[in-house]
Amino acid sequence: SGKSAMLSRVRRLVVPFLAWSLITYLVMAEPGLSVRDSVLRILTGTWHLYFVFALLQLLILYALVVPALDARRLRSIVVIAVALTIASYALSEIILWLNGADNGTAEALLRKLFPLWAGFFATGVWWRRRGSRSFDTTGKIIIALVIAAAFGAYIVDLKLEDHAFGFTPRKQLLFGGLAFQMLGASTMLVMIEKLDGHPV
């Protein structure tokens, strides 16, 4: 079942995740961290391993919620998940503009929590269930133009940051970049489907 498969993935991921998190921490340890902060860092993913910690949360939630849902309820979950992701990006932006540039603390925390990635994950689940869809040439051109516009909004947000702070304290969790990231992730799904021989 879908629930059993997801829980099996969680079990397969947990031990390697913790092992590599510990190894990375020992190799790239930051001086001055307390024992509490060190343990928290290892358990939630050191450096780039934050995404595995977030993935584990999403897999567990999937196992608990999604397999039993019909198509209508799944759409509701997708809407809620996307709303959580939008709210997370908006919170990151609000913290930046109200509190000023930080050392990346807010971004480092938010990206370890499932709400930030819920929209991407749920969209992938929905995409998988709905099956492939064909796009004609006009459709592909429209999609390309929308992606280009979204990328332009991303660049504008980065430029505003750089102008206000002299550098870009937020690179990943920028509200102006969310549309481009969502469209980029969807485009990757289309490309994967094409490689698998499905129509795009």
C-alpha cells in the first residue's frame, strides 16, 4: 500500500541521514555550539542535509493522510499544502523586511520544516495521480513565457534585496522567487515524464 511504501522509505532514510549528519557535523563543526544546539543540528540535518529532514516529515505525513484520500479530498490537501508553502515564503520575506538582514538564521530554520516544502511535495503527488497531459506548441510557448516572467520577478526581488542591504541575505526563500521555483519544479516533472516515454 501507499502507506507501507512511504513508511518503508522513512525507515531506509533515517539511519543514513543521521549517520551522514553526524559525519558532516564532525567534519564541519562550528566552534562555540552548545551540546543542545549540536544535538539539534545533527537530528535536523547539518548543512545541505536539511532537505532530508524535511523529506522525512513529508513522507510521514503522506503515509498518515494521503493514501486514503479520494481525488476531491486530495485536491483540498494540495490547496492547503500550497497555502502553507506560500505562507512560509511570505513569513521569510516579512522577517527580512521588518527585522533587517540576518545571518541566515530564519532561512536555515524554515527550510528544515515541512510547511515550506508541502506545496512542492503535494503538487508532485497530485501530478502523479492525475497522469500525463499533452501540451501543443502554443501551450509550451505560453508556459515558457510564464516561466520567463516568473524568473524576472525573482531577479527583481533579488535586486531589491541587494539595493536595500548591500547583499542578498535571502537567496532561496524569496516570495518573489516562489512562482519560478514552483514552475521550475513542474517543468522538471514534465521532462521526467518525457524521458519515461509519457506525452508532454
